[in-house]
Amino acid sequence: MPSPEPTPELTPDLTSLKSPRVTAARRLAKRSFRGKERRFIVEGPQAVREAVAHLVEVYATPEAAERHADIAEAARSAGVPVLTASDAVIAEMSDTVTPQGIVGLCRFLDSPFEEILRARPRLVAVLANVRDPGNAGTVLRCADAAGADAVVLTDASVDPYNPKAVRASVGSLFHLPVAVGVPVERAVSGLREAGARVLAADGAGERDLDAELDDGLLGAPTAWIFGNEAWGLPEATRALADDVVRVPIHGRAESLNLATAAAVCLYASARAQRAPAGCRSVTST
């Protein structure tokens, strides 16, 4: 019996690293070019799948296009071109050391701050002077998981479209409104006018998160301000808030990192807002 014919190898549509498409995509590694073009790169099947509604183009190796045929089909159904590319081209477009074979060119999707305010949000995370893209993306993911209504990045914070921030958000960037470049004073005044109590999360806070829960204060609409990884919130920013709240350290740890503290605060608010009568803590009687 004759052997079956080998499956012919597919020739990718894009193989030259000097292609204008490749050059344009690679330039998006820089914030200035992202801002000019209002586009950014998403990498990997999970991120590209989440980004379908915002995609401009998809590039995938023939193997990845076959393996993730559902993503290619969803993109084509949305009118997004899907081009096959060589491994070298995908690597050139990617920011990671080990690319997953598929990348997408995506439009900016940030929301106007005034639009967020009009929705009267009940839970918002404000990132003030957060410079680490991994932390920014992780806080965005935590906010999404806690059911927050929006995330606001002040004008001194990292670009949420930084490749590391996009990866750290694990798709959450596409799940909730994100406002970018808002002056911290405007963020605070706007959210307060929209009915939110503004809390600054800081290890030196006079208020204790447990006390906030015990006193039933977290059930109201709340905006949490989270500060820089290294030096926290400056006094001027703390002074803008209605209260400064610390996460209690019950053990011997010196402190919590930004993303962990944000997760604790956001989930405390989420629990309180979802429970009857504002949810007093489990220690209450």
C-alpha cells in the first residue's frame, strides 16, 4: 500500500523582516509611536482572542493559524485581515523571548474620563504615578476580577498599552473602561462629584481597612487611589482623598506590594458592595 502524500508546507504571506508592515508593528514598541498611531500590539492567543473587537490585523504562523483556527475565523468574521507570517517575522513583531506564534495589531480603546463619570461608577481603581507596566497590568486585572467599573491612570502613570502591561492584564484591558492621562486632581474631583468616596491606599494611613469594613463604610461607591511602587503616594495626593486607609499587617511582613494591596482593597469594597447593609466584617457580632 503506497504511503500517504506528505502535507505540503504552507508558504507564509509575510517573510521579509524589512516589510513595511513589520517595521510599522515593531515601532509600536515605543510609546511615542503608539500614541501617534493610536495602535498597539497584542501577543498570544488569549490576548488576540480577547481583542477581536478592536483588531486592525492579525499575523500568525501557518501552524498557529491552524492551531487557533477559531481566532482566525472570529477575526475574519469581524472584517479583520488575517495574514500568515514566518516565525522570524512573528518574533520581530513580538516583545517576548518566546513568541506564541500569533500577534494582533489593535486600536487604542481607552474611554473618555467624562464618559466614565456619567456612568456613576461604584468601584474605581486610580493609578497615580504607577511606573511599572507589570504592576499596572496586574492591578487592571485585579480590578476586572473584583468587578470594578473602571480604571483611571493619571498623567504621570505608565502607558497601559506598554507590551508588558498588556500581557500582565491577561485580557482584562479589553473588559472594562480605562481612562488614560487624567491629572490626579481632576480624577479625584470628578469621581467625588460622581458620588464616590475617594480613599487613598497607603501604609501610613490613619484608617485601617478592617475598621472600614467593621464600620460598614465600604458599601458606598468608592474610588481607590494606588501610588508608586517605590515611594507610595505623595502627601499632596493623600491630602486630596477623603480618607487615607492602610491594609493591616497582622504578621511580620514589612509591607505589601502594589498589586497585592490593590487586590485586597478592591475585593474588600467588592464584598461590601455586594452584601446586604454594606457588609460589616466577619468579626462583627
